[in-house]
Amino acid sequence: MIDTIGKLRIEDAVFTVIDVETTGLSPRSARVCEVAAISFRGPEKVGTLAELVNPGCPIPVECIRVHGITDEMVKGSPSFGAIAPRLLDMLEDSVLVAHNAEFDMGFLAMEFEKVGLRFPKMPVLDTLTIARKNWKFKSNRLGNIAAELNFSNENWHRALSDVEMTGKIFAHFIEAFKSSGAVTVGDIFGKIGGKVS
């Protein structure tokens, strides 16, 4: 399945951009308190998920300062297990896209494991890695890349707005890759020195 995704034309592939907000930095001790994902095929949006998640633990003040999500906001929200099946449906047969993907994937893998599900093996494109390897931004933080590309975003560090911004930045990168000859998903991985695996 992963091999066939690599052969797909870029316009025919589904890319799912994802972001999580959490109660800390380590997936071993912290939990997800918000998840958002948008799936695109070409310019068309084919799926959206944006949910506050009840992490089952208090959200530390230092995290609230970053994302603004409070215990009160998540009190009546579903657990991760309740939204996991919808998220799995979105991820199926798609290429995962995230900024600093290792962080999001670490948390998602742990959350899926906690509810007895397996995070699917799928190709992953990290906009942080793409920026480092192919562009020379002053800083590769998401907000800085957006500013340098003249994309404005008013609501940083909430999952859906971060996903929308990552999607815009990714689309910009894809257009640049297509202009330099990329045709398939595998070609994109080639541009960043990797392969679909």
C-alpha cells in the first residue's frame, strides 16, 4: 500500500495535515488535549476533524499559557478513544503531514496504544525537515515560516489553526517541488533525501 502511494501523482494523493496540543512535552507522561486534521486531494479538502480531547488529567498552567486550553474547556469533551476511529479513517491511504512530525506522531502512537489500537504505518512528510533541507528561513518555527511567506495567522497554538497554516506552507512547498520537476509522491520524498517508507 505504501509503495503504491509513492507512485501516485501528487494531484491524486491524499495528504492529511495533523497537529496535536498536549498537557506536556513527553508522550510517556503527558496526554493529548486537542487534535485537528485536514485531508486534501489537490486543492480540494476531503475531510476535517477538530476536537478538544478530555485528557483525563489536569492541564498544567505552563501548557495553558501556550495553547490556551483549560480544564474547563475539555471537561465535557470526548476521550481520545472516542475520536480514534474517525482519525484512523482519515489517515487510511493518506500521506501524513505535520510540522515537527516526530512530536505529533509520538503522542498519537502513545494515545492509540492506550486505547488498544495501532497507529498505522504510513508515509510521513515533515514540513520542518522540508524547510531545513530546501529553504533558508531565518528560523524554521511554523510562525516564522508563515511570516516569511506572508501568511497571516491570528490563533497560534490551537490545533486547527496550526493545521491550516501547515497546510498552506506545505502547498507552497509542493508547488515549488512541482516547478522543479516533481510529479509523484515519491518525487517529493526524493527532494528531501528520503523515500516513501
